[in-house]
Amino acid sequence: MGPQSISTILFSRLLQGILVVFVVISVVFLVSRLARNPVEYLTTDETTQEEKELLKEQLGLSGPIGIQYVKFLWNAVQLDLGNSFISARPALSEVSSRASKTLQLGAAALIFSLALGVPLGVIAALRRATPTDWAARFLAVLGQAIPNFWLGLILIFFFAVQLDLMPTGGSGGIEHLVLPTITLGLLASAVSMRLTRSGMIDVMGTDFVRTARAKGLRESTIIWRHALRHALLPVATILGIQVGYMIAGTVIVEQVFAWPGIGRLMLHTILVGDFPVMIAGILVISTSIVVANILVDLSYPIIDPRIRAGTR
Amino acid sequence: MAARAVAAAPGSLLRGVRLGGSWQQAVLLAPAIIILLAFLVAGVFADLLSAYDPEQIVLQERLIPPAFQAEGSWAHPLGTDNLGRDILSRVMYGARVSLLVVVTCIPASALIGTFCGLLAGWRLGWWDRFLMRIVDVQLALPAILFALLISVVFGASLLNVILIIIIFSWSGYARLVRADVLSLREQEFVVAARASGASDRRILFRHVLPNIVNTIVIMATLDVPSVILIEAALSFLNIGVAPGTPSWGAMISEGRNFMTIAWWPIWMPGIAILLVSLTGNLFGDWLRDTLDPRLRNVR
């Protein structure tokens, strides 16, 4: 296969991404229509049949499912996902008003995971088969094994209840962000650490590192500028999947820490049957996962110059 | 995506094959096997081993601390929860729920995933594109959100949890098997089998599959802790097992409201999850290093 230009790749990835998001919201729409009639959530026993019919009409729930689906798609293309059944505000703005909170938490967790995982992985690789290495690897296994909802509660128990250092939940200053960030980012940092470690071990044995040493480069330059860049490729590859896991993780972490983001909103709306907001939320979430994966694909050439030259 | 992770790991094929893993792993392996056995026994024989009915409420015996604390008693070695239910019994029945999820979800998703991976990697073309797009869709729709939706539409139940986990975990096997088939199909022994007129079925089952079995076994082992964690997380959010069922996640969710006055209702099931998932991971890592060091970068 010859070298492809960035724009060709970007175009085909975007097209695939749109298809994926389309399928996701179609599935969610159809499954949600199998649910108990949402009108039942919103009315009491005293509501008359006429009023119920009127409500159904207003909410776009009347008529055959096929027609409803086509109408839904037609409106969705224009970014109109209907109004919240509860607050009557547009569903999409209901979700986007929460987005910044989730974005804050997600970004903090991502940065935390890389800032902890990558240096730890490098150190473990350089001190391979020493107690440092074993400790780092054991920490990684532990980080992968701890259920995040339990970790969150334990952190609250020690740091918020016993020591009173941090707030137990809610959002506000930077101190509100600390415990949720650790809870959400620990798993990802364990994965990054393991990938960085094995990548570094591979690359430190290669010819180009030997050449760099022979040239008389300082060891720290070799490690952090040349070798690490090579070792980061698998870390970057898995980043797209990590973002997906993290977004799913926010549903749990936001619930544990009463963090007012999309995850908590989703849990609430789904339980009360507020389907427009739910679909809007899933649309936003799956779009961001798709975009994250496209960005990861586009970042390969920056990390690995060989891809830029089209040799892979 | 995982396939790319393997391909992108430079030089991973060159690493020497070491049998048996390192001695550090061996040291950790013995306790790991003991814990896994304890988990198995507790799950299978929960009804014989537990002294109490896990769902029996005794309000007079609320929040009794575990036996090693001053106010505790050996009648309830791990204490009781906010409704006076015996925590040890509930932890054992919780092991049964986790075990049930493991023995149903993992074989099912491994079978479906292997079949689809073989199909995609061998037939290529339309099948391959179709199956890989389904995988993309799954990656873009977090299992937890889908589980939320399902629990509202069809209600919370163990069966739904199992189905959701299967729906979301077969694709991991499919991607891995597909990647292996793609590299195996160009190997000389496969090309030779084709040239000698062997049927697709014969090639796949006699030549390709035996070369992939290790990969599948390793992936299945590493899936044990993740499947247990998913079930626990869903039950924690009250969208997993039906209310009242003694599941580790549900126990933590209930104990959460009392965690400032009683630590044991959330610690006991939490430690159970942690131990099983920790040992499952250690065991899986050891198996991988023993059977197939090449896979070390998959997770």
C-alpha cells in the first residue's frame, strides 16, 4: 500500500465515525422505544386518555415506530433531539451544560494517568528485575484489580471522613477534583505503566539506542528523547480505548463523588425515563469516543516519524 | 484496535520465549491459586458452608462488628450489615453470583468471538468489514450505558447482566483471533494445506485453530477479573442483579450509606472482589508469560 495523505485517511475515518455514531443512536432509539411508555412516567392515574394522547403527540411518541424513527433522524441531523420530558429544555443543551464538568474530570484523569504511568514505566524498565521494578509492577496489577467504585468509597472514607483533608463530593475548587481524578485515572495509569515498561525494554535493546550511545549522547537524552518516543506508540494506540473506558468510568465515579457531569445526568435520566436527554447524552458520548480514536490515529505520525514517511 | 497494539509493539516478536515466567511470579502464584480455589469452593458450596440464610433480616443484630473487634462475636465472623444479615454468608453467596457470571459469559463470548474472528480473518471482504464495523460500534457505546438502558427497559436481573456482558466482550476475542488468522493465512503450512485442496473447515480447525488456542485461553483467563468487575459495578449502580440478591457490588452499594458508622459492610465484599480480581490477573499474566510471551502488550 502506497503512502496515503493525511486528508484521505481523515476523510475515510470521519465517514466511518459518522456511520458508527448513526448506528449507535439508532440502536439506542429503537431499544428505548421498547420501554414502558414514557407517558406513564409523566402522568398520574387521574390523567384522562385524551390528555395522554395529546401528550404523546407533543412528545413525538404517536404513530408507527418507523415514522417516529424517520422523524427522529430528520430532526437529529439538524441537531434537534427533542426536549427533555422533565425540564422541557432542549435535550442537547441539557447535556452540554454538564459536559464541561465531565471534560474537566476526564482530562484531569487522563493527565494523571500519563503523568504517573509513563515515568513509572520508564523507571521500572531501566531498573528491570530489581525491587523497584517488582514494586511498580505489583502496583500496576493492583491498580488493574481494584474496583473503581470501591476505591472511590475507600478514598472518601480515609481522606474525607477520617482525615478531613478533602471534600466528600460535589464540585467546586481544585480540592474537589483530587479524589475523583485518582479514582478514575488509576486503572489507566496501570495500563500505561505496563505498556511503557515493555516498550522501553524492547527499545533499549535495539540498534538505534546502541548507535545513540556510541555517538556519545547523554543517557538521559537517549532515554527521554529517543527511546521513550518509540516506547510511547503502544501507549498512544491504547489511548483511544482508554478514553472509552474513562467515559464509561465517569458514570460510576460521578455517582460516587456526586460530581455533576454527564455520567450522573445519564444515570438519573435513564432511571426516570427521560429518553430525549438520554439519547442526546449517548450521542455526545459516542461522538467523543469516535473523535478521540480519530485523534489517536492522527497522532501516530507525530510520535513516529516513520509513519509520516509512509513506510508503514 | 488491539490488533494494532500488537503490530505496533516494536520487536515484540524477537523477545525470547521464557518458560514458566519469573520466580517472583511463582512466589505470588501459590497464594493466588489458594485464593482462587477458595473462591471456587465458596461459590459452589455456598449453601453448605454458610451458617445463615444470606437474605434473612434480623433487625436486633444490626451492624455487629467482625469477630476480631472487641464488640464482635464469632457467631458472625465478618459481622452483620445494616439489616442484621450475616456478611460472611453474603460474601459466599456473592462468590456464587460472580462465579455464575464467569462460567456463562466467558465461554459464550469466547465461542462467539472466535467464530467471528475466524470468519472475518479467513473470508475477509464483506464479512470482515461488516464484523469490524460492529466492533467499532461497540467501542463507541460504553457497556455501562447500554446496561443502564437495558435495565430500565427490561428490568434488572442476573440474566440481563450476563447477556450484556456477552454482547460486549465477544468482540475482544474476535479482534484477537482475526489478527492471528490474518498472519497465519500467509504462513507456508496454511498455503500448502490450501494448495493440497483441503477444505476451509479442515484448514481452520486442523491448522489454524490449534495455533490460536493459547491466545484464546490467555484472553479468557484475563477476562475473569474484568467480567467480575463489570458485574460488581453494574450491581453497585443498582442496574445489575435484582434488588436483595447478595452480590458483592450490591453489598457495597448498600453498605455505602453506613460507611461513616460501620466500615465492614463495604470492606468485606470489596476485599473479596479485590482478592479475586488480583489473583485472576496474576494467574492470567503468568499463563501469558508461560504460553505466549508475544502477547504481553495486548493489555
